[in-house]
Amino acid sequence: MDLVFKALADPTRRQLLDRLHARNGQTLNDLCEQMEMTRQAVTKHLVLLEAANLLSTVKNGREKAHFLNPVPINEIAERWIGKYERGRLKALSNLKRNLERQEP
Amino acid sequence: MDLVFKALADPTRRQLLDRLHARNGQTLNDLCEQMEMTRQAVTKHLVLLEAANLLSTVKNGREKAHFLNPVPINEIAERWIGKYERGRLKALSNLKRNLERQEP
DNA sequence: TTGACATGCAACCAAATGGTTGCATATTAG
DNA sequence: CTAATATGCAACCATTTGGTTGCATGTCAA
């Protein structure tokens, strides 16, 4: 879970996920295009994303395809966002009431 | 948006949000209890959370109460998780098909 | 009013992070 | 076979991050 949050914290990695979301199964070289950094830097990001189980790879000859794995993001939605969502209205009203209490 | 992801990336900060979720409006000293770090370290985390708009504070005399703001988390759920969620089943089936293609 | 308490601010430090360069290895095309 | 291509691995570097200590400031209680 912590690895997922850390992986999602970097804009470059979110961009990589976005690009895989747009077209799944891209190779490393594909993903390097339009990235303003070296191939090795992209590789490091992909390694982190894979460690967080946000993507899986399939080696095919000298190429390596990358596939998005939406499960961890779903887990965050379920276990974390949902929890906070349920208390949303209540927390908002509490906040409002407490703020108003300060300004007579 | 990036500030929110970065803020959520640290386990200490998620713990702080959890504790505010359990009991809203706690003071800095409250939040420092059971934290294995100095008050100043906790302060730094709270500053980041506030910069990400994940909590708001109300100063009352010499105390400062902290209130959870669930809006940014909701925005992540809406704009990011939702997008990936919608493609979940499709992506999973694609992944499965591509994996099977590799193992005859 | 004075001492205790709650918080703020700044300098400093070690470790993690995000990037680079250079080279090695494996596969495919000609 | 050989050259080009796709990727892997490791050392190195600057900046950010997460923490510390020390001290300053403001507020409440006795």
C-alpha cells in the first residue's frame, strides 16, 4: 500500500500510467518518447511502478511490453478513499460549525 | 493535485489524517501523542498537509485545532481513480489475453 | 505578574530520490 | 556473421525529504 502511494506521488510516473492507460502494452522505447529524460531514468520509474504492482511486464524477444494493472488503484479507492468519502458530509459540516464558532 | 499525492505518499501523514478522521479538531499536542518523533517533525508534516489543502486549522488562544478537509481526496477519487476504474475490466482482460499469448 | 505551556522559526544533518553517464548483454535484421 | 537495436546494470551526483536541536514568542493560570 505504501509503495503504491509513493509510486503515485511522482508526476512522471503518473504520466507513464496515463500513457499506458491510453495505449496498453507499450515497450520501454515507446514510453521513452516525448519524455524529457534519459531511457535509464524512465526505466527506474517503471521499476518502481512494477514494484508497487501498478504494472506488469512481458518480455518478448529483445522487447519488453508494459501492461497497466488497475488492481492497486482500485484497492486504494476501496480501502482509503471510500473510508474518507463516507465521512465527507459529516466532516464538512463539523468544519463549518467549528469555523463559525470562531467568528462571532 | 501533485501536492495532494505527495502529501499522501508519507505513512506518517496518512496516520495523522487517520487520527483526525477518528477525532476531528485535535490540537498539535494531541496529534504529537504516540508519535515517535519530535513535535517539530509533526509540525512539518501538518504544514505539508495544510499546503495540500487536506486539512485546515483554527487558532484558538495558544492552541491550534486541526480539521480534516476531505475535498481533495474526493477530487482524486473523482478525477483519477474513476478514470482508471472505468477501464478496469477491459484492461484486466487485455492483460490476461496478452499474458496467454506468451505462454502457448 | 510570573512561570508554565503551546506553538513558531531556523539552522543543521543523514538518507532517499531523481537524474545522469558509461558500459555490458542479448536479440534481430541484412 | 555482423551491425544495429532494445534493454540491463552500476557508479556517481544534486536536490529533496524527514528528522533533529536550540531558541523565540505568545497565552493562560496561579
